[in-house]
Amino acid sequence: MFLNGASSLLLGACCYQPCHAQLAISAQLRTRTELRDGQGAPLPSGATPAIFTSQRTRLSAGFTTYRIQFGLTLQDVRVWGQDASTINRTTTANNNGLMLHEAWAEILLTDTTLKDQSLKLKIGRQELLYDDSRLLGNLDWAQQARRHDAAVLKYERKNWMLHAGGAFNQNKENASNTIYDPTPAGNYTGNTNGGNSYKSLEFLYAGKKLAAGNVSFLFLADQFSRYHTDSVNNAPVKTWEGPTYNRMTSGLYFNNAFQRLTLTAAAYYQFGKNADGRNLSATLLSGAFQYALTSTFSAGAGVDYTSGGGSGNTSHAFDPLYGTPHKFWGNMDYFYVASGFGNRGLQDYYVKTKWKPNTKWLVMADAHEFLSATAIPVAETKPALSRQLGTEADLTAVFTLTPMISFEGGYSHYWSTNSLTAASVKNILNAKSNSNWAYLMINIRPSFLFK
């Protein structure tokens, strides 16, 4: 995938046309019923599994006319039964899932007569979705997804593209200073690895389309509010300050198909200071292949490595920024999903298979072997722990009834180790050694295009 726009707005069929306007209207109703028996982390022995149904409801509109595109997405995310059925407000303010997911305009700055190049400005609330979504993705698996309040300048010419973007966050309209409290309301975290929201962000993305893929370069800097800790009623409380810590991430991505073989590789380096003010020197390395054995079946393998740990005032823990970790590190979301798992880093060795017998069915079966990238600390009186964090097996099936209706189900099993549940990793006492997760998702997406 080279670059996807806002997936929910159905604007792919719309283009800049001098005297022609188009309106695209779409909606989504996506329910997901889950059985969680150790999803995210093993449960303590004796704990009862959870069963619930969550629902995402969206209404999207996209308008295209001379030199401008406009996109709008209203979204509501709730758990069935969350609200009392006889009142017109949520029972808990932090559970209020009605929000404006996207609201942006994209302006064509160059003349419409130029067909081989363009300069555009996209401004407003928008999804940032680049390459394989590892570092910049819309987190679409999560019902609430992810968006940014940002401006992006896009220059594109034939097979080349150069994007520069930025964001600057504030809590409200202030009369003075720019101190930002990055603590999000509710149970949602600001970034992939469970951290706070950024104060500001800037990125530069350069990419080139290949014969059947792309190669790209990314430089991203994000800044985080500094803080000092006070004691209030014998409890630590953070007080946010105006200056910021600056973190930078830079690297390359490659993806291309060579007849039946598809190769993917990525390498990123993270430096500067993390959100806690520690010096940062961290890496992410990834490599994978997928081979089409037949016209309907493919198999492949790969390895991901994210550094972890640290020494002195230097952290080596790589943070995968604002990506979609569910796509990479196992469907049970044990790693880099609102949990730093001790910031020990991760090694993931995996095998993935895909079977698509026809246009309606897609079946995927994956297996992961997880290891810590660094030694797991233990008390001096206890024996050393293995770096092995466990094994996961994932099975997923998708049935497309019509272009607007699909059913998706999956089952995952995790065999955990004592290292995974250790105090410096997941920190779970008397944990179950086996965990399960299953889901059924129904996705309905009606759409209309008016010319």
C-alpha cells in the first residue's frame, strides 16, 4: 500500500473538475462481539472471561468541486447496554462516544491544467495513513480509530510524492501561555504505546511508486509537555509545564512484488528525548516475504525487532508512534497496544498464510513466537528468566456477502510464559498459562454518489 486517504469518505471516485461537483454520502454500522479470556494480557487464575458487543456508527460525506475537496465523518462508539435505555445522556461522561472523527478540506493550489503534478493543502481533522500503517495509521481496528488535527502540504508528480505536515495541540482558547495538559479523557491513550498526547508534531514523507509497490522515507518529530511531580495527599501528581521534550524518528520503508514473491522491509531510528525527558536511542527493524504458491493460496514469514531497555539516562525503548499494532504483533494485542509491557523491546518471529478461494471468502492463519529484546530483570534472590514471552496462533475468516455487507470472525490462543507475567513485564500474579480471544464482526457500509 503506497498511501491511502481517509478510508471512510468514498472520495476515490471524486477528482478535481473545473465545472463539476460531486457529493459522496456513506455510512457504517460495525458491531463486534468479543469473548475476552486473556486478551491484552493473561488473566489471573479464577478470573471470569468477559463477553460484550461494541458498535461503531459513522455517517460520512465528501464534497468535490473546482479545486477543493471536503470531508466530514461523524462517529459514535458505544458498548451495547452502556447507556440506560430511558435517559437521553450517557451514564458516565467519559463513555460519551459521539464525536467528530474527521472534518477537513483539501485545496488544489496548482492550476487544474497541470496533469502530471499537483500541490495540495489538506487542513483540519484527518487520518494520517502512510505505507503499511506501522508508524502512521488510522488504527481502524479499534472502534474509536485515530485522527489528528493537522495541516498537510502535498506535492505529487508522476510516481513521486512529497508530503510535509504539522500539528499544534491546545486544550482550549487561552489568554496567555501554551501549556498543554496531554492527559486524554476516558480510557484512551494518546499514542500506540500507552503514552500521553503530543504537544506538537511535524513530519516529512517522501515516496516513490515502484512497479508493484513503493519505497519511502519518513522523518517525524513530536514534542511532549515537560512536567514536574508534586505530592498531593501522599500521592504523586504531575504538573505540566510550557517547554517540551523533542523526539525524532527517521527511516526507510520498502515493499514490492516480484511475480509471485512480495518483499517488505523497514528500518527506523528514534532519537532525541522521550516524553519523560530521558535521552533516546532506539531502533525498529522489520523484514518479511509472502509467496503465492497458487492463485488462491500464499504463505510467508518475517521478523520484527524493536529495541528496549536502557542504561543510565538513555532509553533504548522504541515507540511505534501512531500506527496500527493489531496488524503486526498478534491479534490478541499483547504488545504496543496501550501497554509498554515494561519497555523491554520485542522480537517477533512469525508465519502468515492467506487463502482466498473466491471473491467472497478470505481465510488467514498466523503464528507468532515472541521474545523480549532485552534481558528481563528479576530480584537478586530469584533465578534468571528466559526472554521467551510466549506463542500466539491467530485464525481469521472474512465473508463478503455483498460489496456493502461483510462478516468477519476470528479465534486466537496465547501460550504465555513466566517471563511474560513477571513484575517487570505484564506484572500479573498467579496468571493463567493459556489465554483465548474470539470475535464476530458485522460490517455494513452503504454508500451513494451524486453527480
